[in-house]
Amino acid sequence: MILGDAGGAAAAVELGARRVTHATAPQVWRTNHYISDALAAGMGIFMASLRTICPNGHLGFAPLKPESFHIAGATRPDFIAADSGSDDIGPVPLGNDTCASPKAWQEHDLELMLLAARKLGVPMIIGSAGDAGTNSRVDMYVQMIRDIAARHRLAPFRLGWFYSEVDKELVRAKIRGGSPITGLDARDDLTEAELDATSRIVAMAGVHPFVKLLKEGCDVIIGGRSSDSAIFAAAALFKGYPQGQSYYLGKVLECASICAEPYGAKETVMGEITADHVEVTAMAPFQRCTVASVAGHAMYERSNPFHEFVAGGMLDMTHCHYEQVADKTTRVTGMEFVPAQDCAHGWPIWPRRSDPRTQAPTRSPSTSSFAKWRPTIWSSGRAR
Amino acid sequence: MATYDMVKRSGALTPTSVCALLNADPQRLTDFVEYDPAYAIKFTILRLRRSGSPGDGDIFDAQQYAPFLDVEIDVTN
């Protein structure tokens, strides 16, 4: 644990500088701040429900809408979180180590979120810093947080971050050591020729580095490139909620008001998780989270509305049930999480679809298990 | 909702018909879902080249819908 000031720029900020390279072998850290889940439960820290707000589905790409964010803040949520990355920007920023978003909008959102989080005394979590989530983008967001804290003379808090870039030679050693870098869907495995032609490798974090930093007692976390849902799921898992509900919470919150209607981006939504369900509520006065808007969001950014793959497993929404429980709130039950089956050397092995080039689509009943992963034909929200 | 039910009942959109409309080899179709909770039909077809790679003209694959504008739905069922 590195503790120090912020080089004079933000003396108020207590720095818990923590480099988490999730693509390397898991590291064990032991500090005085470590509170195990079991200990936390014994201390009665577990809450019957937990509420997280998300003000922006791609922090920096366009500014969050302050009105709904402040409405959400007034409800005293337990976490404030947002994803700053997106596939929308294409691969160039990843390779070139650049942002796609203007600095002014990044600072706008980070400032509003930091001020609200410190006022409430709740953690703030950002994933995929600066669009690409490369190491330099993480460092840039960390500096922005320090600068904002100094500008507002915020009381000391603990700031943590992790990096997502992976060394090319580590990947080469894996390939040569008989541990292939498996292609997703029908893509081929990574070859050394392609590795040689690669300028930068930016891995995708699951919940693990976020949970570690929360256990370290961090008040503000800046993450390198991350799975969208992991940013939010980590907070719920850290507080002891089940995997299925936790990953669903992340899945439904990650794009903020995209899960609400009528359409209007960059408005805040709130997700409340219990051991049984997730309730999602629109915070903007003109929006509602309806069965159709929340269920519809499940179709977004994935091959089908049932399966969300993250590092470490798959969120299975095949048996999700949606219910309008209040004017602006939809409750979701029935989600499940299927851990990745093969976890050799601590590296989750992603499920691989049968290559559709060699296997015709089928109308036969399909299951959601990895072993039988194949082209899928569904109707009416479940396998037939 | 009524529109969705009409389209679904008509059978105008099937794995076979969407591949034919897009001139895509049916072997590339990985998913086809009639998703009642959202009143939507979703299907996924594997790309011919990676998103954002040289020569890719549609990073989001959001410009593939034009052939569907001409689909006729039989609403007499």
C-alpha cells in the first residue's frame, strides 16, 4: 500500500495507490483495512437492500443530465458508479492510447459524481477510464480526481485504481506454453503473427479488481478497461448479494437511462438489489422503467437477450420475469449466474460457440449451459 | 404490442427469410429470438470482417436495415 499526498496538487486526498493487474496471477494483499465478507456479515454490515445510481452510460461521450442526477442523489444511494468505455468508439483509441471524448465533458461528470459521493460519504466507481481504459487514461482520470478534490478542498478520502494493459510477452509466453488465447464466437485463436502486429493489448477486467479495491476501503475507484456490468456487480458482490442478482444489477444499470422510456440518454437511473430481485427506477421526471424498456435493454449489445458474458462466467437471463411494481419501477427476478467451467491457472476460459460455419442453425431446444452452447433459436422469452 | 403480435403471427421474419433478405449465408446466423417481453424480434449474423478493421463500413452494424423496409406483412391472419 502506497500512502502519500498527491504531490502537492491535492493535499486533501489520501492516496491508496493500488496497481491491480488482473491479467496476471492473482495477488494477495493483506492490510489493516481488509474486511472479509464473513467478518462484514458478522458485524451486521449486510443490508437487506442496496441502491446504486448510474448517471451516464458512457461517461465523457456526452455530459450527464444534472437534474435527474441530483434527484437520485437526494435519495441517498449506497454507490455511485458509471462506465466510461464503449465499443461505440471502435478499436482505434485502444491501439492509439487516446480518448474519444472531450476532456471538458469527462471532468464535468467526474466533478458532479465526486462531489455527490463525498457529500453522501459513499463510494464512487468508474470503469474503463477515458474511453479506452488504457493505463494512461487511468492515470489521467486519477489526476482529474485529485485536481477536482483540491479545487473543492474536499476532506481526505481513499483513492484506488487498477490497470488493464497486458504485456505482449506475457501473452506470447501463454501461447507458447500451450495456453491459447481463445477467440470468441467463431473467431480464431490469437496467433503470434497477429500478436507481433499488435501495438497494444488492453484486457477486460471482471469484478475482481473492483472488489479488491473496495475491500481495501477505497472511496473512489478508477478502473482500467472493464466489463460494463462488472463495475456495478462488484459493489453488490462486495456487500454479499448473490451473483445472479449482482451481475443483473450491473447489466441493467450500465447504460443508465437506455433502460427507461421514452428514450433520453444520460439521465440517471437507480438499481436496488435484494437477495431475490433487482428493481430499476428512472430518476428523470419524464421517464419510466417499464417491463418493455427494461426487458428490451436485455437485447442491447449482445447476440441474444438471454446471455451476458463477463470475465468469470455468464449472466443467464433466460428465465427472467419482469413486473411493473410502481409507476417508474420494474422488478426483475429469475436471473442466474453460471460461473465459467474451466478456470485453469485462475484464468477464466470463455465459452466458445460451435463454429456456425460448420454447424447449421437448429430449432431444437437449446440449453444455456456452456457445454451445449450453439446457435440458438428462441421464442417467447425461453427455450422451446 | 399489437404490431409485434401481427408481425410474429405473419411468419414474415424467420431465420431463413432474414438471411435471404440480407443475402447472408444461413450458416452465419447465430441467434434468432422472438422476445415477447420487449415486443421484439432479434437475430444475430456473424460479421464478415471485424468491427473497425480496414474496409469495415459499418462499425455498429446499424446500417443493415434497408432491405427490411420492403418486407410485406400479411395482417389478415
